[in-house]
Amino acid sequence: MAYMPLVKMIAGTLYAARSFDGVPFEEYVQYGAEGLIHAFKRYDPAQGVKFESYASHRIRGAIVNGLEKATEVNQQVSTMRRMAKERIDSLAASQPALPGKKLSPQESFDRLVEVSLGLAVAYMLDDSSLFSNRAPTHWDDGASNLAYKQLQTRLLAAVQLLGQNEQKVLDQHYFQHEPFDLIAQNLGLTKGRISQLHRSALTKLRATLAASHLGELIG
């Protein structure tokens, strides 16, 4: 394409500024090429503007818009990973190891099981209509789908029985997708306390579910 050197020049200028870390130069060029295509489609010689000037504006705008969207997605992914780690750390802290004591293979396995079961409850909160704008997951197996719906219904009822702060933590973490440190600021508590409330809430929810035959799905 005749104007690709123009695209690469503008992309190179923006890339040198590095306003958007973590995005490779090739993506700058790709966004710029898309802007060039739009310039070809919309350019009107009757406006009295040189194509190079018009295209440069379109190319730069396309690159900046593309980078902003890419950065937003990267930030969302980073936040999700951070929240996942917070959940695991919160659940793992329920049974802190004694100083100088090495866990046996069985103890390590038991702790892994406990964390996994806690994460199963966390997954249902993520998938629940109470903490999500999307509909709950539907499984292909009709019987499994019905059991899962019943489990979710019981879970949502159990949430209403939690303490006020526990409910706030779950709401802000699973519905508003906020990390523990931000929730701590909102509630005027420490991050450690938020982790404790999260762990306590999930433990109570799991116990409530386990009290019925539906609890067999999560142990």
C-alpha cells in the first residue's frame, strides 16, 4: 500500500512516546492501517484538504483509540488476575502453617482441597444473577443444570443471612469487581480485615450449602 510508510512513521512517533506500555509496535501499525483504510473510504477531495493531511489525522486517531481500548482490556485482565490471587490468598490463610513446621503431603492436599471448595463457592457468586448482569451458566445436562440452579438459589438466600460487612465485601468484590484494597478504602477497614471477611463469608456459605444434599456438589 502506497501510504504504509506514512502509517509506520506516525506509529513510530507514537511508539517512541510510549504512552501505552506493553503494546508492541506491530499493533500500532495495525491500528494505523485501519485508520488509513477509513481515510480512503471517507476522503472527499471537494473539501480542499490534501489526502496526506486527512489520512494523517485519521491514522493518528485510529492508533490512539486502538491503544486506549487495548490498554483498558489489559487493565481488566490484570485486575481479574489480581482478584483471583486475592481470593486464593484469602482462603489459604484460613489454616496458616506453624512457624518451622513442614506440612505433610496429606496436610498439603487437605489444604488444597479446602481452597478449591472455597473457590467453587466463589465461582458460583461470580456466575450468580445476584452478582452479575449476565444470566447464570447453563449446562447441557438438564439434571445437572437443574441441580446447579437449585444450588445457586440456596446460595443467594444464604448471602442474605450474612453479616452486613460480609455482604458488602461480596457485593463490591463479585458484583462491582473491586479488589480488596479498594474495598478496604470504601469500608474504612484494612485490607487484611477485608480478606478475613471474604474468607468468613465463603466459609459460612459453604457450610449452609453443605447442610443440604445440594452441598454434595461442592463437598
